[in-house]
Amino acid sequence: MIERESMPVDVVIVGGGPAGLSAAIRLKQINEELEVVVLEKGSEIGAHILSGAVVDPKALDELLPDWRTMDCPMAQTPVTDNWHWLLTKSGSWNMPHAMMPPLMSNHGCYTGSLGNLCRWLAEQAEALGVMVFPGFPAAEVMFNDAGAVTGVITQDMGVAADGSHKPDFQPGMEIHAKYTLFAEGARGNLTKQLKARFDLEADCEPQVYGLGIKELWEIDPAKHVPGRVIHTQGWPLSESDTWGGGFLYHQADGQVALGFVTALDYKNPYVSPFHEFQRWKQHPAIREVLEGGKRIAYGARAINEGGWQSVPKLAFPGGALVGCAAGFVNVPRIKGSHTAMKSGMLAAESIAAAIAAGSEHTELADYDANLRESWIATELKKVKNAQPLVAKFGGDVGTVLAGADMWMRTLKIGLPLSMKHHRDYEELQRADLHKPIDYPKPDGEISFDRLTSVSFSFTNHAEDQPNHLKVADMELQRTSELGVYAGPSARYCPAGVYEWLIEEGQEPKFQINSQNCVHCKTCDIKDPNQNITWTTPEGGGGPNYPNM
């Protein structure tokens, strides 16, 4: 039995992203005497934050109304120019603004680094007295005898790969709290356990995901238009029987953030989201922007795409889900930071009221109810069928139907349907039903290989530590993941973590290069047998994203 130090606080927040930091700030705004701790698994706040990003300032205006005059980095670049391109293999067509539903507008939004916004939010939180602890992943949830959440245990440090304790071993700390907020982002490992324990998805559709892969470029100043926002759909995914789209945002300091999202409900196990992204960059319209520039950062992260019907029950005894842990992304707008922040604020208000009333470890039913009556619900209900319509009918027909549904809901005459989801791994089909995809080789100028790309994520993990990627049944991995599905893990992972080593006369070997892991969570989502589980590695491990 490991002896652990303990720390009693009023509220512990797992995750230093927009939702968690907004909750922390709101708690201290309401009651400066509350003891609030934020745990962040990255080496610093923002190290694991990856988003486009075009930010709707609605929640930020409510949280910190003077943010534009407080040296907030997001205030640097307001959106000035908005385009939506439909791509064919060699051409593009800009969708007229008149055809776009009003809720798709980026008027009044800002483009910049969400990681830097989180760094700034952490400064505001600490100025209010919030204790922010980067490099401390929450590894385990604590419960009392009644089954209520009572806090978390942080990850042990200094454990060797064989499980033994190294000379610098430090046991994790028990953080005991009256209430615990889980703000882990999409597919958090503790959130996943809590959903199962409290059956939080009993009355909603299953969550589905996309994989977003992003690069940051410095481009030719003559091509840079600060505030220009471009979204694309169509090619190349139109050739792979899946859907998704790209983005290209002209941000501050001559930089362009560009990326590509592939929906993870694809059927063909030969699809490689990473290589689809590399193909997309070679489109003449995209390549024209990038030529003469240089890539300076790379990263990847899973994104919630289930929409309103996939929002689970949010509260349970002693805790609640906020932000992308619950899933508030507006898929057509490709935005979720404003809804994530608002959810954190609403949870904070419920917790502050409960503590003021002398309660602890109770279920915050008013948080769930208040959120479902908030502008988060109003916004997400208008786009609730966009993702499932495109998923069901494809990029062309589905986009038309989704657009019609959004227009009608904007006019308050929405179509009388609520589309259903299947979990992403359930959609994957046997390899013998599909042909391998011949992706072009990278040119080293616009398109690149995976391992070179990972070096631009500045990812690092302590080498001698237990593998944080757990395979439950290695024989099942060989007979099914490889034998039936042709080893899709080697293609869906954007960091080259998984390899099948096949030598004549020998059993295939499943090699896991966990050092490369950028914490995108795709393996946990897309493995066809749900045989791989992502867990937290030692604190501070993973990517170290600059300006992402």
C-alpha cells in the first residue's frame, strides 16, 4: 500500500483547457475564499491544447468583459474575411455568403492560438488565487462509501517500465474535494470511466469523433491576409468514401494555421487521415498559399462531432463533466471553445451555490438543467442534424440536406427528425471489402512523412516508464485487428505509434512506439475491438505545442 500525501480543497478541476480554467475563474469571482486547484497533464498550460482556432468571444465576454484591453493574445486578430471552398481534385468553388446559414458566420470572431489563450486564462486564474499545477495528470478517481466522487489521485512519478520504483519515485497525491470537475477534453480516460460507472450515456446517442490534424506555417508576407478564414470540403475525402474538411486561418505574425479533420466513422480500414491531410495540402489552391513558406509546428487531436443528441447526463454525485469531456462542439462552425467555457462557468455557479448552502459530494442537478436551458443548447439544437446527415448521405447530398436543415431551424421550422449515431469503431468494415489506397509520397516541401511531422510536435515521454497504451488481448489484436481489418492502427494513428512487424515464418509483432504519442486518443476511439485503452503517462509527457 503506497502512502500518499493528501490535500483538501473545495474544488479540483481535471484539465487546464478553456472549460476548466473558465470554471476556476468563475468560482473565484463568486467566492474568493474557495480553494480551487486545476490539474493539467501537460508540461505547462497550453502544451496539449490543439485547435484551429476561430473563437466566438461570446463566453469570454461574459467571463472577463474587458479581455480585449487586458493583453489577451486572442484580441490580436479579428476575423476580417470569410471563405468556404468546395474542392475538386484540381479546382475550387467559393460558396456564396448568401447560401450559408447565418449561424455559420464568423463575423465578430477572432483567430489565434487557443493554447496561448489558455496560458492567458491561467494567468487570470492564478491572479485570483487559483492553484494551477501543470505536469500533474489525474490518474484515478476517488469515491466515498456512498459512491460519490470525492476527488482524484495524481499520477505516480518515477515508475520504471517493469513497474518497479526508480530512485526518484514520488507517489501521486490525493486531492480531496467537495466537488470535482472533469475538463479532460474529448475522450478523456477518467471521463470514459465515469460515463460507464454512472451510465451517463443511457439517454443520449453515443459520442462520435473526428481526427483533427494541424500544422502552423510561416508564409510569404505577400500572401498573408490577417484575419482571413478559409474552410474547405470535398476533395480529397470525396475519393475515400468518407467526409470531413480543411481549414486555413491567417493569424498574427505572418503565420497561417491550417489543418484537416477526417470523420472517424469511415468504413475503409485503408484510410489514413494523416495522408489525406498531406494530399489536401497539395491541392493547387492550398499549395499556392504555402509555397515559399515553412512549417513550424504539427499536432493532432480527436474532436467531438456527436452534437446535441450526444450530450450525456452532465452531473453525478460529487462531480460533473464540462467542455469537450461532455461534447459541446458546434460541428458545422468547427467551434467548441465558447460553449466549453460557458459550460465551465455554469458548473462553477452550481458548485459555488452548493458549497454556500453547506453541501458537498451531492449531484449538481441544477447544472445539468441550467445548461440545457442556456444558449449552448439553443445554438447546438440548430445544428443537431448536420453531422449525422453528412455521415449518412455523404459530402455532397449530406451537405445540401444539412444546410437545408440548418436554414429551417434558423427560421424555427426545423425538419422533424433527430438523426442517430453509431460508434465510430462499429462503422469499420473488413479489409476484404475494400482496396488499399495508394497515397502519394511526400515531397518534403508541402507534404511530409509522419515521423518528421511528430518532431514538430516537440513530443517527449520519459523512456523508462510503463506503456500508457494498454492492449487488453494481444492475440485478438493479431487475429482481428490485423487478420480481419488489415491493421488500421498503422494508418489511423497520426504519430506512427503503431506498427505491425511481419517477417516470414514468424508471428506478426504489434509494436507500440509510445514515445511518439501526441495524446490524440484516436486509438481509443477507432480500434475495431475496443482493445486499446489510452491512459495517462507520467506527468509532463506528450506534446509541447507552441502557439497551437
